[in-house]
Amino acid sequence: MKKIYLFFVYLFFISHFSIAQEVHYFNKAITDPNSFNFSLTSFEVDDGFVVLNYEDLLFGGINLNLLKLDELGNQEWQKKLGEVAFLPPVNTMIQDKQNPNHFLATYMEKTDTSENSVISLLKFTKEGNILWKKGYASTSVKIFSSRLIQTSNDGYLIAGRDGYVNTGAMLAIKVDNRGNQEWFHTYPMHNVSQAYFVSQTLDGGYILSGRASTSTNADIYLVKIHEDGAIQWQKTIDIYDGDSSPQAVQLSNGNYLVFAVTNHGLEAINYTAILDAEGAILQENSQIIPCLHTIQTPLLPLGNDEFLGGAMLCNPEIHNFFTPYLMHFNSEGDTLWTKQFTPSNIIADNVYPRDLKKTSDGGYLMTGHADFRIGENAIPYGWIVKMDSLGNTCWELGCDSTVIISNIEEIKVVEGLQLSPNPAKIFSNSNSFNSCFSSSIPTHQH
């Protein structure tokens, strides 16, 4: 009898403590009284984290810096990687799949004293030592990089825009593992088109997602290309007022999930569509969500066709005060959890999440920047927040803590991509995302 009792005691300890895990929380600001700071992305390394940061020296240029943080988010050092031609900042840093201590980043660099610019691609170590640098030019005066990915053949693909804001065309540049250019293609549509996101597809090609604009409207613009950059199919989708950074990702069954948030007066339209492998729309849904404003981060794949995305959601009482809003959802549009918070205890006009990463302790790392208001002046500062697997963290700016989690809260799935609290509650009379489409919101494909 005693042996049976001890056996059940053993099972109790195994079931309750075998999943115990040490999790770090922190909420840190990256500030300097003599500069504006825009933190764009961060990565976990074996002894802490590295952060890519734009430092605007006001009248002294813009530096691209690499920051090293310890395991609790405290800054250890900062190194300059290059000089950036202009803002706005874009998140184009990736971790090398072959060597996690090596990184790559693109930025726009001036070629002379005029407005001409090239895209520069850097490969560097976690210590900030540059391994090599390449540049890519165009016949256009300006060329922009919006996204960088590593490809299945260990090369890299740069997506962005070739040309000015009002006249440019969607761009893709494929390079080998030493940065040597293999091909350069543009995909014009309407007056101007630009890629905001790119991902590799199951067939070895790529899906570019962005927008194409006329003088009065902006459409979602999707271009599926083969491995050599040739167009397989392209599609524009008109979702009312214009759109903000639409994304397309391929699902495990070969279909594509398209996700976008577009302005609609003081509200926003959350648009989701499922496309087949040839770009035909199988299902589309739109939902008006008060105060939601643009998806800012690349959708983070979590496996099983689940994703985590970071948007901005306003305070209903102070409409122009936006804070990060995290959404964990699946390809069916079902919400697993949502979280809204301010990664600061100081007043900020807007808080912009720019990137999300998974960490080895099962949590997430969110990086971005905020506008700190002093009188009539907004001073941008960078921030980095370490969370657990449900988006919990410490809230005071500058805080850090280490906790032992021994019993992870069960996640409750709620049908429909809905708002806080956590677990999400039903936002409208529709209790399923699949029934949220409203005929009053026109949707057109071309």
C-alpha cells in the first residue's frame, strides 16, 4: 500500500512540476536625450538579446545601431553598423539559419550628396562585427527595402519598392549567400505599388504582399512569383478605403491566408481571406472593429496554422492614444487569446509594435517604439518587452523579473477574431468570424 501511495505522489510531482519553467519578464526603454530612437526588431542569443535600432541624431544623421541586452533586458553595449539615408525605419533584420550568431540587415544608404540611394545588405556577428556588405542600385533615384528573408537555398530575398512614394513599383531582389545579385524584378500596378511582406512558398517560389495605389484609393496587391522571379499570378483586392500593410502567408494545405486592417473613418475594417494555390478567393470576411489601427508586425507562425500578430488599438476615451494589441488566432479566424497593454508607465501619443519573436522559454519578445510627449514635442524612444506564452509581463517601464511557471493557464478558443478581455469575448452579434462579413462593406477582387 505504501508503494502505491508513493507511486501516486511521484505521478503528482511529475504532472505538476515537470512543466515548470523559468520565464523572464522585462519592459525596457531605449532612450537618449540627444537623439530619437526607433527599435525595430530583436533576437535571442545565447547570453541575452540583440536589438536593431535606428538612432536619429536630429541634425547629425541617422545611425543603424546594434544593441546588446542581457537576459533581463539591460543594455550592455551599442555599436554602429551604418548610416541610414532617411526615415521611416523598417524592420529588415534576420537571423542566419545556418549560424544563429550571425545576422543580416538591409537599410537605405545615400550614394552621394543628392537624393540618390541604394539598398545595402550587411552580414554581421552578434558582437556587431561586419562580415561583408553589398549594395543594390536601380535606375530610379530612390530604392526602398521593406522586408528581408532567407531562402531555402541559403540565399536571401529583399522586397520593397523601386522609385518614389508616388511613382514606384513593387520590388524583389534575389541574392546568393554572399550577397551577389541573382535577379532584380519589379511588379508595377496602378500609380504606385510596394511590397511590405514576403514569404517563401511550398513550391520554392514567393508570395509578395503589399498595396497598389491610385490617386484616390489603395488596394491589397498580391504577387505570387516563381523561384526565378517570374509572375505566376497577381491579384488586387479593393477593401473600401485603402489598406495598411496587408500580409499573405501560405497555410499547410497550400492555400493562402490574407490578413489586413484598413482605415474606415474612426474605425477599422479587419479583412481576412482564404485564397487557393492559384489566387482564387475561396472565402473572405470583413469586420468593423472600433479603434483598431493597422497590423504593424509580421505575422508570427506558431505551428498548426496558428499565428500571433501585433496591431495598434486606441484607448476609447483618448482616440489618438494607440497601444500594442496582440492577437493569437488560427487560419479559421478563431481567437485563442488577445492582449492590449502599454509597454510604459509614461504618457505616449502612439506605441508602435514592430516585431514579435518566440523565445526559448516559451514566451515572446516584442520590439517597437513610442512617441513620448513633452509639451508640443514628441520624442520617439525604443522599447523591448519580454512576455510569457499568454502575453503577460511586468508593466512598469524599466522593470524586470524572473518567475517559475509550473501550471500554464489553459487557452480557451473563442470563435471569431474578437477583442479583449482575455479570453476574448464576443464583440458583436456574430459569434463566428465566418459570419462577420457585412454587405455594407464593399469588397472587390480584380
